[in-house]
Amino acid sequence: MKKIKEILKLKYQVGFSYRRIASSIGVSRSAAAEYCRRFEILSDKLEEFLEYDEDTMYKMLFPEQTTLKKESKRPIPNVEYIDKEIRKKGVTYLLLWQEYKEQHPNGYGYTQFKKYYHKYKKKLNPSMRQIHLNGEKLFVDYSGVTVPIYDNKTGVVSEAQIFVAVLGASGYTYVDATPSQKQEYFIKSHTKAFNFFGGVPKILVPDNLKSAVIKNNKDGIVLNESYKALADYYGCVIEPARPYKPKDKFMISYVQS
């Protein structure tokens, strides 16, 4: 029995050493290490990979030992075009996928469409894989897209800011529309997110907006006092995303589609 799924869970979700994995489930240390080494070469997220059955996992980890079935002749998404268009304000993965499906009715589904692009993106900018544990990190930011709000009485149109909170392990997402990004709304959106998720993460990962971070540079990090008080109250730790490091806030970027 291969036990690939058990090995990966114990290594990346529980944090067991190869020796402890071997004694826990009755496999050799070398086999556990080899499965993990080959998994780290793949571009798949752990949670998505664990959804496959053992045979499929083995074929993906050891392609040289198996003959994979040829994929159906569905047109591959134009990842270079996607990469160019997704940078434009208001363009989402969903819009690009709908355009792709109009051109290719027999094309890939939405999830696979995005996977093709993100695999391409990782090849352009390879970086270390991030493994997120359940309940560990909550990524928070504003989406950058506003939504108009119409006052029926006055006829005044204002723009609502879109607060987004994403759990790192599952990608489970909470969205809140607020009048602005001011401190009071930023804090309130967090408490509403905690109620929505039914719990509090160990670590909050905000982008470097002023409602969260006063300063984040080589000289150190200075947190907004009110935001720090929120974290202290709920027993969280704040780890702001590093400036100019988009990988740190990848989860937020991913759900903006």
C-alpha cells in the first residue's frame, strides 16, 4: 500500500519528521522522503493534490514509471494572453474564461482554466512553495475594485471599498463592502470575518495599508496601534506581507477573480 496521502499530511500538515512518519504508518524513511521530494517538484497545492486517489498521485509523482492517458483534444488556454489581460483593472479570470468558452465551447472548465495559467505564472517567476496549515493564516486586504452605492433619497453616488479575507489553507473567503478603508471599518470587517469563519486564525497577514501597518522596511515593522489591539484581544499574531513581494499575498490576488 502506497500511503502517499498519509505521508504528505503527516509531513506538511502535522510537521512530522521522516523517522516519525515511518514509525507511525509503517513505511520506510527513504520512501517517505522520496514521495515528499517528488511532491515538492510539482506545482500543485497540497490541498488540491490530496483530493486525488492514490493511483493518480503515484502516476503524477512517478511519470517515468507509468503511461498516462492522453488528454482529450481540448484547446489549451492562451496563457500569455491571460497574463496580459488580467493586469487590466476590472478584468477577472471569470471574464477571461467566459471569453475562452465562447471561442471554444468544448474547452476546459473554470478551475482547470485557472490552473493552466497559474502553472504558467509559476514558471515565469519560480519561488518557494507555501504550505498553509488549517486555521493558521488569514490574508486580508482591499481588492482595489470599488462598487457604486446609490442613495435613493439624495441621488448621491459613493464608492464602496471591498474588504477581502482569505484563509490560507482552504481559500475560504469572506468579502465585506464598506464606505471607506478607514480604521473603524477595517477593524469592524475583521470582527465580521471572524464571526463568518466561526473562529480566529493564529496569524493575520495584512497588506501594508495604513489601517494595519505604519511602517514596514529594513529598519523594522511598526503596526497601527488599533490593529495591534485587535490582534491582542483575539490572541492573534500580525505578520504583514513584505513590500514588493506579491507571493506573500498570493491568496488575495487569487480570489480577486
